[in-house]
Amino acid sequence: MKRIAIILTAAILAAPLALMAQSGPSSNSSDTAEPVAAEAGNDGAVTPARYRGPDDSEKPLSRIGFGAGISPLGIQLQTAVNLSSHFNLRADGNFFNYATSFASNGISAKGQLNLSSAGASLDIYPFRSGFHISPGLLIRNQDQISATANVPAGSSFTLNGTTYYSANANAATGATPITGTGILGLNTNNPAFTATAGWGNIARRNGHWSVPFEAGVAFIGDPSVKVNLGGWACADQAQTECSDLSSPTNPIAVAIQSNLTAQIAKWTTDLSPLKTFPIASVGLAYSFHVR
């Protein structure tokens, strides 16, 4: 994956150099000059048709734009520069934090959503209009959900279809109710390739304001799920068959840890569609001429 990321990054960074070379004085593109109709002078003489160069806004790195918006990756900040009438180079950063409480399989948890990512893309405008396709990379991706969990003493919870009970606190045996931590990582492929298409030009030629929109996917890889449980659990509600989950030899602890591993595998399978993470963003942008 690192080799692919290096190749894609090199391709994106090489594009501006190639485009700048194409936009030089030796270019034969139709964008480099446009005819101006013949004009008649005050004396009635007709001045031959002449040619003028492209508008300054078409020169590489002549315009820059800044934008803000929202997407499934969080609150989005963007900046872009024009490379030619067909290409922009764009960078973006995304962030968002949110805390909530939830319950799963009888286990109560407090969760924290942390979205933090940054990427770059090459915006390709095949028709020199607002429509664009944009290959790119999430160069930095730290998106994840973390949680702390607890099962009140005497309450039941289920792992891999098997029901267990959180032990009552007991100073004599050292028993404590079940607690745990978990992390859902959305960043297995880091960096991750992205592919989007949309409408809008942040570094636009005409005017200043634009409302860019795009949709696509980020290939973040299979989500990773890590869950650890601690404390004491019992196989029966009467709490006659209990064990410290950290015991490597107690049959109850071994069975619970085995079922926990199987349950994590099920959760991972259920979340596997997220390996192709959807992107749909809309925002507001402002651009201006810099040279």
C-alpha cells in the first residue's frame, strides 16, 4: 500500500510541472491565443486581425480559492490553485468530534467519535466547466470511534450468542463488575486512495463565490475492531460459577475470551462495507486573482 501511495503522490505532484510546461510560450494549444476581429480605424483603413494571449486567470497558479463545507469525514476546509483551464490542485482537511452513549449486547458504553483527516486531489475539468473528476489521497487519516464500557453488577450481557453475568463486587474474592474499552478504526489504509466527481471550481476564473459539490468514495480498508474486557463474569445468574477474565486457565474465563474473539469477528464483518467509505460534500468557496 505504501508503494501505491508513493506512486499516486508522485503523479499528483508531477502534474503541475507538466501542465506548466505545456502552458509556456511554445504551446500550440487553442487556449494559448484567440483571434480578435479586424477593426476599422478613423481613416477607414482596416487593421488586420491580430491575436492576443490567454487571460491572466488561465496562467498556472494565477488564482487561489478557499472553501468550507461538510461531509461524512467531518467539517471540511479546502484550498485550491489553478494549474490550467483543465486542472486544479486541491488540498483539504476534515475534523469533527462527538460524544454519545449507547448499549450493545447488554453492555453500556460511552463513545467518542473523532474524525481527523487531510488529503490532496487533482481536479480534472474535461469540459473546462464546473464538472470535474478528482483522483486523490487521504494522506493523513485518524478517524476512529473509541468507547469505555461497563456492565452493572448482576446484569447480563451476550457474547457470540452466549449469555453471561457481571459479577457482584466481593472484597473477599477480589471480584469486580465487568468493564471494558473498545476502538473502531476507520484508517486501515493510511494513506488511502480517493475518487470523487462533482460540480464547482474553487479556483474559478469568473467571479469569486462558488458552491462546490462532490460525491465519491475513500478506500480506507476494512475497519479494525479492538475490544478488551476486564473484571469478573459468571456463567450463571446465581453467580456460583464465576471467574476473573484475566485468568488464562479458568474454563469460564477462557470460554468468555473465546466468545469475545468470535463476537469481534462478527462486528468486523458487519462493518466491512465501510472499507469503501462514502464521501458527499457541499460547501461555500471564495477565490481571487493572485497574479
